[in-house]
Amino acid sequence: MDWTLWLELVIKALVLIFALLGGFAYLTWYERRLLARFQSRLGPNRAGPFGLLQPIADAVKLIFKEELTPAKAYKLVFFLAPIMTLVPSVIIAAVIPWGPPFQLGDRIVTQSIADINVGVLFLMSIASIAVYGIVLAGWSSNNKYAMLGGLRSAAQMISYELTLGLAFVVAILLGNSMNLTDIVEAQRDGRWFVLVQPVGALILWIATLAEVNRHPFDMPEAEQELTAGYHTEYSGMKFALFFMAEYQKMIVVSAILATLFFGGYLGPWVDRWPLLGPVYMFLKIVILLFIMIWVRATWPRIRYDRLMAFGWKVLLPLALAVVMITAVGILLAEINPWMIWLIPIFSLIAGAFASLMIDRSLRRKAYA
Amino acid sequence: MSPELILFLVLSLVAIAAAIGMLISPNPVYSALFLVINFSTVAVFYLILGAPFIAMAQITIYAGAIMVLFLFVIMLLGAEKLAPGKVLPYQKPLAIGLAIVLMVESVYAVLARNPSDAEIIVPTEAANSIDAMRDLGIMLFSDYLLPFEVTSILLLVAMIGAIVLTKRAKGEQE
Amino acid sequence: MLLEYLAIAVLIVLATVVALIAIGLGGLFGPKKKTVNKSMPYESGMMPIGPGTRRMPVRYYLIGVLFILFDIEVVFFLPWAIVFRQLGWFGLIEMVVFVAILLVGYVYAWKKGALEWE
């Protein structure tokens, strides 16, 4: 193995890490400005033009903050937990293709860290590892609120991980591969999977919201009842790492959603100029993030019992049904290609049925 | 020595150290974490052997799902604060005896290998192709169909067992 | 083959280094004035009573078990999803049988109230 290969690996890894870092910094700015707009305010606009230097000011402030470790904390785990939360949020992005490969000198550079044949399973395995940081942060703080927040968060994440996995299965079925590049290539010519399987995309989106503990599933951080959930005892840069992990996960799950259902890096002229790929990804991610923030500004938090019931009693069976509908539809499409459009029709019926059941159950509870 | 062999030796040391750490660590939560490290190194062994699917499944199910359950159980029992309980009198001799049996068995398994298939197959780029995954899927869903279906019954039994053990009858006090 | 995974390993190492640097920066520049009150568990100014970690409800265990079982199911779904075009209708029936057996357990869990979070 020659040194240029090592150089390529290190450069690609650093580009990804710093892109996510920069993305995190400006996502906080983007979110605050947007939330301000939704609430008829201005948002941070003092530091630099349009408040663009605000993230830097925040970072400097956090560096100069005191870091507290509670006297009764389990010190080693307390120190490791933020790292164990941050690292998975970065490496889960390793298999996402950001664009088609391009020629640089006499070597072909792929625009992903690792183009592996079990890409989707890799996403699942890292998502399941990501639980540890949070549950251990809660436990090692030796604080009641933190412990409760960590446990709730872990239970929520594992519950929605099943739905996440089944939504991945839908994308694999449609793309006929577990490799993310293959899945993107299968969506060429505008055949985005969201058109064939809109309910699958919606399920994946809901599951990722729960997976990154965003509104309306931000139970672990329910300020009014758990102070701040699993990171109650964290301050300074250790807190910043949790914050960073949460926002990087937002970016990464948006990228995953874009890759699996919204055509990934595909767009006009992407074959002629492969570096357009990351641009299209960026645009798609920004739009998906906008929707995430919009949801935060609009919807109230879901009660924890309903959140778990929604995950286990509604999303899981619905996801199973959607997988089966997709499989049957693909087999029927081999007889007649037009039958592929039975998939969206029946999936939408299944989705409508699920919403009807939620509505009925909520009504019954309201009058009970 | 090939890079794979060096990697294997280093990781074996890590795996053994993690296993010992799991046994001697006083706090069960630390033990669980050592076990996570152990499972992850085993996953890398599978990778070296050219079995990425098994490696990822190992991380997803063992390091992910099962160890989260272990952590839940430790916290459920409040085991991290329990004083060491009574040890069974015959525990040590029994453990040593079983360990010897296991050792003899694995040494026998290594020595008794048929020389014709003793050659170690070095995984190639082909293991990273989607066709390799397809072969695995076809094998699983044709030759090994029965074990696959039986797995679901095993899972069913586990599920019902867990519910029976934890759920009280209606009306009973929590 | 291992090259792709080597790339992931490099990424893991570098990400850990970045995280350590971030924590190190905070430790370098942040003030360090420990007081008894600061190192108490934070409970919104109330005096903490009893230990911080205590035994938790058994339903988390139940959720954990159900998660493992369905997680295994999902992992079985993945290789099936890429070969089911070759297997055709037979493959679909295989999977339906597998899922149907698990669904028996799911319905049992539902009826027994194991999915209830009271």
C-alpha cells in the first residue's frame, strides 16, 4: 500500500469530519434564524452580517466555560460518554455516497469514505451502537433526572430503530442492493423511490426524527420534567459534544433519507461534472432540515406513553405492511411493469388506515 | 508477516484483554462495556475472514441489541451497587473442568482438520461485491430454509417467555 | 476488501481525536474552581435525597427483549431483500411464514399489555 492511498483516506476522513463540524455550526444558526422567523422575531443577527459569526462566538464561549464533574459521578464513563455519542454520529456518514466517482490525475476518486456491499446494514449497526453514549451519560452522572432521561432515550431509540430498519428494507427492495451507491444509481432518470413508495419515505423520516431525539420526539430532553435529560450534569465542551452529535445526526439522517428515497446525489449534469453531486446533496439536505425545523416550530411534544405506543403499535406494523406491499408489487411488476404503481396506491391505503386507527383511539381516550 | 496477520494478533490481544477485563471488573456496567469491546473485535475478525455481513450483524445484534438489554438488566437489578453474593461451593472446580473440556475440544477441532481444506482462504475483493451477498442470501433461503424458519419459533418462545415472566395478571398490585 | 473498512477505521480514529481535542480545549481554557455545591447532583436547587441511580422499572427490560427479537427479524430481512427477485413468489412465502410466526408473539404481547406504557 503506497502513501498516496493513506493520504486519500486521511484527506477524505478529514473533509467529512470538518464538513459535518461546519454543518453543525451553521445548522444551529440556520435553526435559530428559522425558528425566529416562525415566531416573528429576528434571531441572532449581531455577530457579523446576518449573525453569520454567531456559531463561532458560541464555540468560543463554550471553550471558556467551566467543566463540572459531579462528585459522585462514575468519572471514566462520564468522560467517555460524550465521545461515544459523537463518534457514531460521524462514522455513520462513512457509507453515504456524496457524488459519482471522478478522475484526479491517474486515479479514480470515489466520493464516499467506504463503498461497501453491506452499506445499509452498516447504517443499522452504527445506529444501534449510538444508544450507548446516551444511556451511559445518564447512568454515569449519578443523577435521577439524567438517569431517567438516558433510559427513556435509549428505550425510544431502540423502539424506533426497528421501524428504521424496515424502512431501509423498503429501499433495498426497490434498489435491489445493499450498497448505497447502487441504490442511488437505481433512482436514475427521476425514478426517485419516494414516488414509488411515499409511505416508506414518510416512515423513515418519522423514525429518524425519533432516532435523533428531535421534536416532536424530544422526550429525553423534556425540559419541564427532566431538566435536560441525559446531559443534565454536562457543561462546557463535554456538553458541546452532545449538542454537536445531535446536530450532526440531523444532517446525517437527512443525507440518508435523501440517498435512499430522494435520488441522493443525482441531478442534472451530475455525470459530466461529478462535483455537482455534493451540491445536489447539500440542497436536498437543506430542504429536509428545513422541514425538520418547521416541525419543531409547529408541533407540540408527544407524551411518552403515546410515543412508545405509536412506535410499537402503529409504526412497526405499518412498516411491516409497507415492506410486504413493496415486495408483492415488485413481483407483480415483473408480470406487467405498470403494476409497480400498485405499490404507492396500496401503501397510501395502509397509511390512511393507520392514521384512521390513531384518530379513533385518541377519540376514545378523549371521551373516556 | 502480512498486515492481516498483524491485525489479527493485535486484535486477539484486545479481545482477550477485554474478556479478562469483563471477568474481573468490580462494576457490572464496566463488565458490560468490556463485553461490547470484545464483541466488536470479534466483528473485525469476521471482516478479516471476508464475511462483512456476519460482521455487521454481530455489531447490530450482539454489540447493539443484546448488550443494551444487558445494561437494562444491570440497571433493573441495581446490580452495580450489589455486594458480591454467596459463591456456590463447587463453582470453581466446575468452571476449571468445563474450561479444560472446551480447550481440549478446540485443540482437537484445529488438529483434526482435514489437510485438504486446511489451506486458509484469503478473502479477496470479491467478498465486497453484491454478488457475494446474493450468494449468501440464496444459501440462507434455500439450503438453510428450515433453520431459518425454526429461528422464528425460537424467537417466538423467547418473546412469550419474557412477557410471562414480567407481566402480572390483571388486577394484581404493581 | 479490507481497504474500505480501513477507511472507516481511519475515520473512527480521526473522529475520536477531534472529540478529544474538543474536550482538551475546554479543559485547557475553562476555569476550574470546584466547590461542594457545584459538585452536587443538579436537582433544580433542591437538596438531593437518596442515590442518583436506582432500580428502574421492569418494562424497560421487556422493551429490550422485544427489540432484540424484532432486530433479528430485520437483519434477516436484509439478505432476503436483495435475493427475493431471484427467489420469486416462493421467497415471499418463506418470509411471510417467518413474519407470521413472529406476529403471533406480537399479537400476544399486545393482548397481554406488554406494549402498554402505563
